[in-house]
Amino acid sequence: MNEYDAVIVGAGVIGLSTAYHIKRQSPNLRILVVDKFNAAGQGSTAKSISAFRCLFSSPINYVLSDSSVDFYNYVQKELGVDLKLLFTGYLWLLSEGDYAELTPILKELASKNLKFKEYEAEELAKTLGLNISQKGDEEAELMGLNDVYKGICIPKAGIIDADCIVKFYEEEFLRLGGEIRYGVKVEEIIVEACKPLGITGEPFFWQKSRVSGVRTNVGVIKAKKTIVAAGAWIPQLLDALGIECFIKPKKRQVFAVEAKSPRLRQLLYTQGFNPAGCIPFTILPKPRVLIRPFPVEGVFWLMYADDFPRAFKLEDDPQPEKNFYEYGIYQVLVKYFPQFKDCRPYSAFAGLYEINTLDGHPVIFEEKDLIVVGGASGSGIMKADAIGRIAAALYNGEEYALLYGGRKFRVKDLSIKERHVEPEKLQI
């Protein structure tokens, strides 16, 4: 049986970014990517809201996203590959309490020359038709909704097409001579003794052992190193080996509403915030319903990332919940943007976030020839290029990864045993 230099489990954006960067650095290696779906990026990647921002309090969050977005911009502008990247900006609508909490963080970021712009509530009300006051509204008070006090807009932020990014990595990986097999489901990770004795039942605890490949629905695939980048399905594979990755799956739902009415179209194509000529990606005050513009399609995507009591649960085919929109998102949304009154989704979808329960940052580590790459916690698209470069550096045994733009990143900072990350204070 021929042995690959690496087999990568998962052809989502992180798996293919990892594959591409390993192959780019070492063209002669035999790298195989396998995925249970019949095409690239059909798992959680396909269910992403596909937005990005480059303003964080955590230096790690910042460098992962900023370098990845710079690379995507290079691919689109210099290589001529349309990733449908638009710098729409992110607009945070803040209550007075939220603004007071964020003020010291924003001042610190401003001292580092990270750019953002403040808007007064009255200006936003005029520009967006935003209802900035919830006083006297019994329903709003029942839901604990707050007045809008300020708006913070981040210019280096926006939207992108996940499928286009995946296609770019897939095509480039194949062009370099990489191999991909779709419709291949990994059933288990194979562990073997480093020096087999031919005894039934080995490896035993007293033998030195390693991961030697994967057993799939179409047979065994052997590799010098096995890389698991299967998103929310990572813990399902690792639990059988007793390896802790601190990744758990959680459902996220997105609802699409067409901008049919003149008022909604005016909102969608609001001028003055960005070169794209549309409303920025907008975050409402707590509980922070998200509004993602889709100007090319004339659509809004609406989402809320609920934590408690949303279960950690692995679902092969997660489905959106009608009541989650009707009694949740819609009720909050219409209080701030009355333009959405009586609007119902024409479509909806649900996917899985791979939540890193330690700190929300990605995890990238190696144990016994097994490399784990995941835990992006909903920011896989915006950080995928940097994550792939770091995983490739780990594969090559390098201490530092060279991110796009020449920035160095210490590989072990995202490991489990020698982890060094800062908590993110600028949370959505």
C-alpha cells in the first residue's frame, strides 16, 4: 500500500487552505484530501455567513484575520480571481452601557492606529431610518432592548463568498499536483505500533505507537501524517483516541429576507458608509441580532448567535427553526428597523460552528503524527488563510509560520499544551 506524505480529512475552507499551503511549500510531497461530501466546502463552510472584520483587541485575532483578508484582497485584485469580496464595513449599534464598556478598548485600539469611525445615534436614525429609542414600547422593554446611543463603524470589514475561496484553494492545490477524493467518509483514525511485533491486539500500552492513517468507507489510507480539519466533526474522530481538542459543535441559523419594498431597498442600498454602496454588516444592541447585506442579490441575511441554552450537538443535517425567526430575530429586528415589519424569510439554512470552549481561538496542534486544525468558533472564513499557513508550518516542523504580508506567527501559540492567547474584549 502506497503511503501518502499527508492525508487531510476535510475539504472545507480550512482543510483546503492547509492542503494548498503544504503543497505550495513542498510541491514534491504526496498530499491527499478526503471528504465525505461530493464536492468541496459542503459542510460548515457552505453554511457560513461569510463576513470578516479586521478590528480586534486580541493581537492573535487581529493578525489571523488581517493577514487572511489581505491575502484574499490580493487574490481578487492582483490575481484576478473574483472572491466577491466587498468592504462593506461593520457597524456596531451600541447602547450607552455598551459604549461605556468599549470606550477604553477603542481608545487602546486607536493608539495602535487601528481605524474606526463613531456615529451619533441621531445621524444613524436619519441615514438608516433607524429607531434609536425604545422608551415607552412595552414589548421592547419586555425583551430588555436598549436605546441606540452610538454607532462604531469598522471600515476594514465586509463580506465575501465562501464558495469562491474554497474553489480558489481547491483549484490551486490540484494545479500543484495535489489529490482530492470526494465521497470518502472517514470511519476511524488508525493507530499502529511504531515497531509492530505481529501480535493480535497491538499496539499495547507499553508499545510506542502513532497515527498511521485513516479507515474509510472505501478502504484504508496510510500516511506519514494525518491532518484532521473536519470542522464540527473533529471531536467525533478524536474522542475514540482519547485526545482532547476542546472543540464542540453548535448550530447557527441564517434567514434570508428579500428587499422587496422601497423602504427595504433604500435601507439595503444606503449610501455613504462604504464604496460598495450598501448598508454595512450591522450588529444591533444586545442581544445583537446580525444583519448581513447581500447587495448583489438584493437580500438581507439575518442571524443571531445564541449560546445559552443552545445545546452542543452534532447534527449531520441541521435545520433552521421557524420559531427562532418569528419569535426571536424578527421581534428584535423590527423594533430597531421598522422597515422589516411583516417581512418573512424566503429561505433559511443552518450550519454548525466548531466552538473552541477554551477561549474561542483556533486550535492547531500535533500528537503522535496526528495534526488537528480547527476550533475557529465561527471565524473560519476570515482566518482560513492564516490558519492554513500555521498548520503547514507545524507539518514542516517550523517554529514560526510566515503569514501573508511577511508577519511571523509562533506556531505553538495555538497549541493546547503551550498555548498563549489573549481573551477577546471586542466581542460581537
